[in-house]
Amino acid sequence: MTNSGALSAEIRHIYLGEGHHAYGLHHLNQLQHALQSATRAEAQGLSPALVLAALLHDVGHMVHDLGHAPAEEGVDDRHEALGAAWAAERFPPAVSEPIRLHVAAKRYLCATEAGYQAALSKDSVLSLALQGGPMSPAEQRAFLALPYAQDALTLRRIDEKAKDPHAVTPTLDQFLTKCLAAVLGTQASAAQA
Ligand SMILES: [Fe+2]
Ligand SMILES: [Fe+2]
């Protein structure tokens, strides 16, 4: 089996096994949220790496054993760090870093963009407090200096909108076929250069 084939099988196993659990307090599940995020990323013409990051940005929720709604129990599952660690073992930083920073991006936007925090969904408000609340000015400066901060902001804006229980999307297999070949191909040519 190729590297891409093994990864595809692993991601299918995670999302088809764990993806049916509810996404936060919404009437959609983790798999729907992942597919909607990737669909929006693709529609915006983003790179295959960022489309893949959108697809996998909440994988951290599915690779821990803290239950399926830890925020409701007052627990921050640190899913961005867990997900980024998982992704960094498999993909280049263009995929894993936006995943790592997508919660920081939310904290940044809450601090800097008028109306952003007020428009957050109920579960995002709940988790915001556990995640540290809006960033301080010093935290904002440090965040913006990070290499993938802009990609993380783009991802976070997509994330907040990808919560429609009725959205129609391509399938997981369709995204995996397109994105894995493109991202791992890029990685292979970069290694040869
Ligand atoms: Fe998330
Ligand atoms: Fe999300």
C-alpha cells in the first residue's frame, strides 16, 4: 500500500468510526463539519494543504478519550494540539500548523474583530473561556508573527461557518483522493529539491 493509501485508510477509519458523534452543541456531526469545512476551503480556491487542514482541523477531538463533549463538562480537550501532533507526524507544516493555530486564531479574532465574539455559536462561546478567552495585545502580536497565522485565520473563519446541518458536500473519499495526492506529491518534490 502506498503512503497515501495507508493514510487514506487511517483517516477513513477515524472519521467513519468516530465522525458520527455530534459536533459540539450542533445538529450535525464531526464528519459533516469536516466535510463542510473542506468544501468551503475548496470553494475559496485555497491550496490542497489548506483544504486538507480544513478537513482534518478537529481530528484532535477524535483521537483522545476525554468523551465527546468535554467543553460541556468544563474540560478543554486541547484538540488543536492533539490534532496538530497527529497531523505533524503525517503531513507537512502547511497542514499541521493551521490545525495547531485554529483555536489561537479564534482567540485573536475575538479580541480584534468587532462583532466576532458576539456572533460565535453557543459551543464556541463555551469553549472560548476554557481556551483562555480573547487574546491580550501581547498575545496578538506573538500570534501574528507565527508563520501560519494567516492560514489559521482563514481556517478559523471557515470553521465557524461550517455548521449547517443541511449542507450538501462531496464525500470523504473524494476529498482524500484529491488532497492526499496533491499534498504528499508536493512534499515528495520538496524533499527532492
Ligand atoms: Fe476546533
Ligand atoms: Fe471546527
